[in-house]
Amino acid sequence: MSATASVESLTKNEAAQELARLLALISRANVEYHQNDEPQISDADYDALKQRNAAIEARFSDLKRHDSPTENVGAAPSDGFGKVPHAVRMLSLGNAFTDNDINEFDNSVRKFLGHQTKKLEFTAEPKIDGLSLSLRYENGTLVQAATRGDGAVGENVTANAHTIQDVPQFLKGIPNVIEVRGEVYMSHMDFEALNVRQKKDGFKPFANPRNAAAGSLRQLDASITKSRPLKFFAYAWGEISTPLADTQSGAIARLKILGFQTNPLTQICTSPTKMIAHYRNIESQRATLGYDIDGVVYKVNDLSLQRRLGFRSTTPRWAIAHKFPAELVWTTLEAIDIQVGRTGALSPVARLSSVTVGGVVVSNATLHNEDYIAGRGNKGDDIRGGKDIRIGDWVQIYRAGDVIPKIADVDLSKRPNETTPFDFPTNCPKCGSDAVREEGDVVRRCTGGLICPAQAIEKLRHFVSRAAFNIDGLGAKQIEAFYNYDQLAVKEPADIFTLQTRDLNSFTKLANRDGWGGASVKNLWQAINKKREIPLSRLIFALGIRHVGENTSNLLAIHYVTWSAFESAMTQARIGEGAVWDDLIGVDGVGVVLAASVVTTFHQSAERASIDRLVVQLRPKDAAKPTSNSPVAGKTVVFTGTLEKMTRAEAKARAESLGAKVSGSVSPKTNLLIAGPGAGLKTQKAIDLGIEIIDEDGWLVLTKDT
Ligand code: IVH
């Protein structure tokens, strides 16, 4: 049977096979679209797959599968995987690009620890370009395998991990619980062979080994994973009942003894110079390693120091990834499109003649803003030697890691005759409103606000995105369709939550839409209702306020704890004045620009009304303190005097990681003062206020083991 045989010509057997193949293709496209945000097939091709699937089901109704894509409204296929909360979060790594970045990394570690002159060891190992996997063993048996997911919750891929040869099923003589973490990847040889097979079987080949590894691991059918040659390097761990060793290198050596593959290029380095030398050494072997790597990871070797250094919100302080320079390629700039973001920013996008950069086909690149196109940097300085970018130009593209490709240079000698500088629009291309640049801002913004459909759609897309409401079955594509669906439109976030009840016929209307059905609508209602109860940090993030990212939303949620406290503070706050404003900018990590942006949003009547309409539909959950079992969780602490066993930065970071709030001054709100030698006025004030005072050793005892 050919992959494009007409539906009428299929035998029943062939039809069943074809439904299975289509399910695999559609599921994969869903992953690429919903989870990777990187569709590999066009919308038209996706629709054609779904139509073919529906046509076969119509002809052979008894062959319709229980997991049929027609019953699954483009829902993220991760629905098929169980969710696994990670006992210890799976974080990512900060990036370094230059030798100087490595010196700075070494410096920042020393400064944090107060180790200016002491010996400090780092391990250096290749950064494998695959996807991370956490393997949980209980009493020596592999019981669970999970992908990273959003770091806090991953997907259960246990059945799939059982099929990977490099993953031991049993471990001898190890503690009750150990979660071994590492990278699943595919070798170049296996990747080439797999693609030959893919093409032969009528499937689209994978763009690169990383995509192939990801697509192979995240298969709902583990027998497909089994047929794919996946490999695994162990390099870290999560929950563990007894430490593996005192050092990173010792722990890796033990993992090797336990039967894991560990990377043979791992080395201990005693200075930034030696780290950089090892980086160059690994870089020189890159082409002949037989698998993709995209840099070198350095980790503080001493695990007690790793513990002291701890984590920033998403990355460890004790490790960094030194990335290899991006590959550069030349191609033609065919057009410049203007996209309008959720905050109205007009973002120019370069449409390129497709070209492969670092194993990925690239046809778009960011152009940042109008100054960038004109050859000017953010401070009015020349970039690219002042060369502007014009449609038709021969441009040099680079792609560093997963970031959107960028334009590095323009070859003026190849510029076609009769080109003119790009004329940046001064009206929004989507709604026609004026697009203005505020004093000192490099970005031109549409002034249409909520009347601009592009802004409204982008706001909605942001609202349903993974880190925000993440409603099953309501991804970017579906929410846009709802925006344009006049019979039951979603024009703002609140409308999502009134979909089910605002129209008596909402169920029938939706169930009769193409590609929908009763089951899909029921699932959607359920998924929406499930999200009415929402963590405060997600709600704040979902509002899509300019400058307010995931981290800041978290900080704001932890500070204000409840929606009503947050909302009433933002309502009362006046930019630049008063106690409420001071309290807001007193939140560590909240600057004036961000604070002003939040306050402004709450004072704009249309925006505010839209937020109010949303919140009445929800039950925001109070923010949890990060570590509730610590004796200092939820307390406000003040450090004063000299600390001798740790730096101020370490003390503050540790206190915050245990859920305490660190303040610079003593007030009636203070619960605990940690006073080192030389403490003065603050101690007196604390005595006057009857606040508990302890010394540094007392603090270390109090916060040990928590
Ligand atoms: S350590 C707490 N070591 O890179 C951080 N990560 O960009 C633990 N990766 O999510 C990660 N090779 O998927 C570490 N040798 C290595 C690695 C490595 C690849 C991946 C990993 C991580 C990502 C961060």
C-alpha cells in the first residue's frame, strides 16, 4: 500500500494500518506544534492528515480507534502520557559564550562562597544535544522514567525507557531511592539509518538527531521507541536517599560502576584556564565524536559547595554551559513581515530562502526592531558597520542553541540594484491604529490596545500557554480559531470560562463543528473547569503584563500570597510614591519599570475591567511558601553585622530558598534577627521590639538539613 493510496482503494487490513500510521503522524505533529512550538509540517498538511483519517473512519466505522485523532481536538498528545511531578525540579543551565564568561563564572562562585583564594575544582564534560530524562529506581528496580516537561512536572515515559539499552533495569547495592538523570540522544550513524528507514516507509525524515531522539522517546506506543536506537548518558541525579559520593566526579564514577554510560570526556579542572583548554580539546573532537554536542558543562566538583551555592529560579549557581559558537550560513532575504505581539510591539521578521543551519532548516529570522534593520544598535551606535538590511539582500544567518535565528551580516557587494531602505510602518498592519515609539524605546507599538485583533489573539495565546493556564485541548491554534468563531467567540480570557454556559446551545454548536464531536466538547469543558482553580503565580503570569515573566510572577505571588492582597495593592499603588509602591519595589527582583507596568495595567479601565471579568470566573489559589517544613518558612529575617561562615549573598539565597523573606531593616514585621560581630543599631531596635536574635551559628543550626 502506498502512503497516498486513495481511501476508496484500501482493503480493511490496509485501512487499519493506515489509521495507525495517521495517528502516529498526527500525534507527532501535535507534539511539535503544542509542546515544542516548532511545527514541522504545514497547517495544510496537518489538515490533510486529519481529513484522510476521518475519511477512512467514515468508510470503515468499525475500525475507528479508541484513541482516534477525530476525538482529540488537537489536544496536546502529552495527554496520552501520565504526569510525573519531579521530587527535585529538573532545571536548565545558564549559558556562557566567551572565555571571559568562564572567568566571571569562576569569580561569581568564589564571591558567593567567600572563597576568593581557596582551591576550587570543576568538572568539565560535553553538553549532549538530546533531551533530558529522569530515571527513578526504588530498591534497585527502575520504577519510573520521566521527561523534563516544565521542570516541575514531566511526562511518564517509563514503558519507553524500559526499551533503551543504555538504561539499566536494575541496580545493585544502591540506596532505596535514586533518581538518575541524563540525556537521551541518538548517534549520527543511527540517525542516518533511521532516516533511510523513515523515507522508505513513506515517513518524513527527522531534521536532526535531537528531534529524532525526542520523537522516538515520546511515543505513546513503546514498541516504536524500542525500534529506535536511543542511547543515554548519565550526568546528574534528583532525589536520592543516600549520597553517591562527596564530589561530582565521585558520583559520576559510581554511576558508571552501577552500569550507566557516563561521558568519557569528563575531566576535573582546577582553574578557568584549564576549563577553557578542555573546552577547546572537546571542541576539536566534536566532528568525530559520532553524536551531537553543543558545548561543555562545568560543575563545581565539591557537592557540599554545590549545596551551599544552590539555585537561582531556574538555573544552578554551581554549573554553567559553555556553548560552542553558532554555525553561520548565507541566504537571501525574501521579505520582511511585521508581527504584532500581545503588548502591541511591532516585530519585524525576516522571511528567508530556506537554508540548513546547525542541522535545522531555517526560513525565518528575527529582525528585532526598526533601528536594527537600519543598522543602529539600542544606544544609537552602529551595528554591522552601519549596514542596513533590505529585501533582496544576501544575509548571513546564525542560530545559537534553540533560540530564533538571527542575522549576523549583510553582503553589500551582492545587493541587487534598485533596492531601497526598508520603510518601517507607522500604522499597525493588523488594525491600522497608529504605531508609535515612545521616547527612549526602540520598539514601535500599536496603540490599538484591546481593539487590535493581533494583540487580542497574542494575549489569548499567552493566556493558554504552558506556563500560564495550559488548558488541555486549547492550544495556540484552537484559541485563535475560537477568536474568529463568531457563533461562540472568545475575545478575551474571561470568555473561555463562560463558553459552556453563556449560550444554551454551546454544546451542540461546538459538537457540530468540523473536527469536533460530543466527546471533544465534554473534554474541553472538563479541561477548562479544571483550571478555574489556578495558582496565583500562574494567574499573574497569564495576564500578559509587559515585563512580567514567570519568575517575576512567582516573586509577586510569594510576596502578596493571595489574589485579593495583590489586586488591592495594585489598585492602591501610585507610581513612584507611597508605602504600597515602596512595598512593591521592595520585592527582590522587582524593578521600577516592571512595577510601573503592573500598576499601569491595573489603572487602565478597559484592561482592569477585563481582568475583573476573568477573576470572578476563577478561584485563585494562595501562593505556597517555597519550603513549608523549614522553621524559617514564611518568616521575615534580617541579617546584620559580619557573617564569617558565609557571604551575605549566600545567607540571603539560602534564607529565600527556605521560604523566608529577607529584609534590609528591622521593623515590627521582623521575626528574626541574625546578628554577627559588629552589629549595632539594628540589634538595639530588635531588642526594643522584642524580636528574637540569634548569631550566625544559631542560624546554621536552625537551617541545617532543611
Ligand atoms: S547538568 C541542574 N550536564 O542541558 C542542571 N546537563 O541546557 C543539571 N545537558 O536540561 C543539568 N548535557 O538536558 C547537565 N553534561 C550535562 C548535560 C546537560 C546536556 C542538558 C540537560 C539540561 C540542558 C540545559
